Amino acid sequence: MRSLAYLAGVLVLMGLAFWAYRENYATQAAIGQMGQVQREIAGLREELGVLRAEWAYLNRPDRLSGLVDLNFNRLQLVPLESEQFVGPGHVDYPKPPEPAVDPEGVAQIEEQP
């Protein structure tokens, strides 16, 4: 009986050792994959920084005004001025529907679908 207990203990120990071995390699693979993803994220952030710098360079006011002057005949672009804007009183909002009146003189509101 004692030898059977020793055998079961050894088999359990070997099973746990095999499980720990596999978990160790799975963990190492996950750490390697995480490092690869972090390097990819760093590369994408660097690329995003370059794209933002290029966008800022292309949107320089002196460059844009030069392009407007160069293409004025075709685009007819003029600078914005305060007289081009109107207040909310000049906006033509739609009128609300008037309620229908039945023969008894009671106003009924029409339901809209």
C-alpha cells in the first residue's frame, strides 16, 4: 500500500512538473508576443508623430495664402470677414403647424407619424 502511495505521489509530482514546464514556455511566448506588440505600437506612434509634423508643415498660413493667391481665378477664395456672418434673428426657421379647429370650436392637435 505504501508503494502505491509513493507511486501516486511521484506521478502527481511529474504531472505538476510537466504542467509547470508548459506554463513557463507559454508565459515566455506571451511575453515575447507582448514585446512585439509594444514595438509595433511604438513604431505606429512615431509614424503618427511624423504625419502630424507633415500636416502642420502643409498647413502653414504662408503656404496656404500662397496657394490661394495662385489659384484665385479658379477658386475665387477671399478672406473671411465679420460682415459675412449674421445673427440668429436672420435665420428662417420653419413655422410650427397650426392646430386644426373642429366645428365645436375646440382645437385639436394633429399627430404626426
